[in-house]
Amino acid sequence: MGRKPLEESTDENIRTMDLVAQSAQNALLRKEEINARFLEDGESYSLNACLEKAKVYQEQMASGMLGLGVQLLLLKVNEGHGNFMAAIEELGLSSRSADYAMSAAMKFGNSHTCANLEHLGNSKIRALTVLDDDSAQDLVNGEIVEGLGNLDDVAKMTVKELKDTLRQLRDEKAKLEEEHAKQIEAVENVVRKKESKISELEMEVAGKQPPTKEELAEQALKEIRKQMIIRFSSMNAELDELNRLLARAQETEGVTVDQLDSLADGVGEFYSLFDDKYQDFNQDMENIRPMKKE
């Protein structure tokens, strides 16, 4: 096998150096992010300090899991892989336990917000790591997560009840995603049928020279019709989501009629704007006519 041309070999070396430089830059940015998020104000990273704090948290209950995860994250981004694995071994942790602790710390906040979950216990915190990032942050901030409740509601559940509830949420989410996928598939089927019909028309007019204005117009409307069908489907999905949000507002524990009226006032102008545009569109569709270009 012959040697690669010098120019090609040089290009490969440059690309390799760029990749190495980018990897180092990403690692540095990751280190800065973790340090800024989890180190106390004015505190600098220290291997020994992280190990000592990790041991303290390890001896505690729920706060130990989150605090342990914080220290492990700091160790991981500030130490090389070998030192990090040595630290895991010194702490007597399995890789799986370390991963769960770091995942919980990343999922539920920083050194200031971790305390909000201390009363839940390790098993519940571990179960809650299946939440998406937005729901996890809502929960740790004291807000209500639809279908789950707030931190007080989670605290009242048994571990089994929590796992069952999370499993139900996951199944409902999967069902909604499946329904959405079916809606998209239905739209695509309609579009395919329309395109097939238009293709037949195109084949019919292919032998005619020149095509009529009406035939040209039908071809031009092909993409417009497709885009309108897709947008109607998207609007329908958005309206379904608005209805779910409305039901969520009505089911909020302790909510009053005045508060719900205030909610209506807050979004009323947007609804009115949408309603006006819908009425205009509906009227235009009922009276649709060709328009002459000026």
C-alpha cells in the first residue's frame, strides 16, 4: 500500500489536533460549570476536602446521597479518571451507586437546593431520578408536578406508591407520545394520498403541451395543501395541551374561583386574539375566491 500524500497526512494531523483541543476545551468548560454550581462561595476545589465531605455525607441519610453526589461530581471533573476511580474505591462505593448519587445531584439542583429533598430518603430520591429535568426542577422548587404533586405529597407516599405513580406517569407519557405519533402518521397518510392523486393528474397532463393555467394552479396548490394539513394537525395538538393545562388549573388543591378568574384574565387577550384570527380565517375559507395580483 502506497503512502498517503503529504498534504492529506498533514490535514489529518490538523484535524486530530483540533479534536484533541476541542476535547480539552469541553473538559475545562465542564469543570468550570461543576465547580461554579457546587462549590461554596469563595471555596476552591480540594481533593482532600471533597473526600472528607463525601465521607461525612456517606454516613447520613437522604442528604448524604445528594451531598455525596455533589462531591463525586467535583472529584470526577477535577481529577483524572484514575484518581476518580481510586476515590470511589477508597469510599467503598460501587460504580452503580456512584452513578445514582451523581445523577440525583445533577437532577435536583446545587449545594443550596439539595436540602429541600433531605426528608424524602434515599429510596425516594433514587426513584425520582426518572423524572425529566423540568419536572425535577419544579419539584425541588416546591411546585406541583402534574400527576405527582409537590414535595409534601411525595413525602406522604410509601416508596412503592411513589414508584407506582412514577410508572403510571411514564406510561401516560408514552401513551401521549404514541397518540401524537399516530396523529402525525394520519396526517402523512392524508398527504401521501393527496400527493398520489396529484401525481396521477401530473401524469395525465404530462403529454399535453402546453398545460392549462388550471393544471398549473393545481400543481402549485400541492405544497400549500400539504402545509395546511400539517399545521391544522399541530394546532389540534396544541389545543389538546391547552385543555390539559386548564384541567390542571381547576384541579389545583386549594384554588379559588377568584384565582381561576384571575387566570382567565391573564390569558384572555391572547384567546381573544386567537379567536379573532380564527373567525377571519373561517370567513375567508367560506368566501374563498381567486385574487387578482395588482
